Amino acid sequence: MGISHYWEIRKTIEKDRFAKIAQDFKKTIPYLGVELAGGDGKGKPEITNNIIRFNGKEPHDYETFHFGRIAKWPHYSKTDRGTWFAFCKVGFDIPQPYDIAVKVALIIAKHYLGSNIILGSDETEAEWEDAYEIVKNVLGYEELKPKEEIMR
């Protein structure tokens, strides 16, 4: 049980697309209103042209968000459809503050990957509004769709 966000991708994301996802995510960090840390809740987040990996800073950490250019075990599980599935649980009863960063990262990924990524979430469309606003205001994405369309 808990509050999670889910995604499903093909095995590999093209280098140039992943680099754009990482660059755009870095641009949003000052506007998130939350301090991000490394996967263990300490140190700095890891944002490169191959990986976006972070957590909330202790004591506001929960599970690590790990979005890799190349999907592999143990961060992804292969599905019967030949795609790779991953998730990030951001809290039990209520999400930890870094939840906003997870949603922003996934919206950016959807922007660049389109139908090559399928998203899912335990949160409502209204609970994604702040993330949509950050992406729109900081990055200028105008073509954002309602959650129901992004979550397919």
C-alpha cells in the first residue's frame, strides 16, 4: 500500500532525448520548493545523460526515484508486452514533499517520449496540477494534456 507513480518504457531511450529530459528537469529544480537528495536521502541527486535518480532529503525521503536511459533490473521489471515497468512510492498515507519532483520528471519524460512511455499514478488529476504549472511556467510546455490523457 502507499502512494506511487508508475511508468512503462521500451528498453532504451535515445541518448539525445534522454539528455533533453535531464536538462529540462535540472531547469525545474529551483522551482520545486523542495530539497532533493541522492537516492538514500543524503548527498546530491544524480542527474546525468543516463540517469535521473533522487529522493527527498532526510527525514523527508521515502523510495528512490530512478529513471534510467536504459531499463534494467533491479530498477525495472520486464513485462509480458516486452516493455519495462518501474514505479516510485512517494509515501504511505500522504506523499513526501519530493512527490512534486517525481511528477515533474514524469511529465517532462512524457513530453519527449510521447507514446513511448505510459504513466500511471495513485494521485488524482488535481494532485498533479502544481507539477503541470511548474513545467508550463518554467519550460513553456503548452501542449500539456490532462492527466487522463497522459496516463495511457
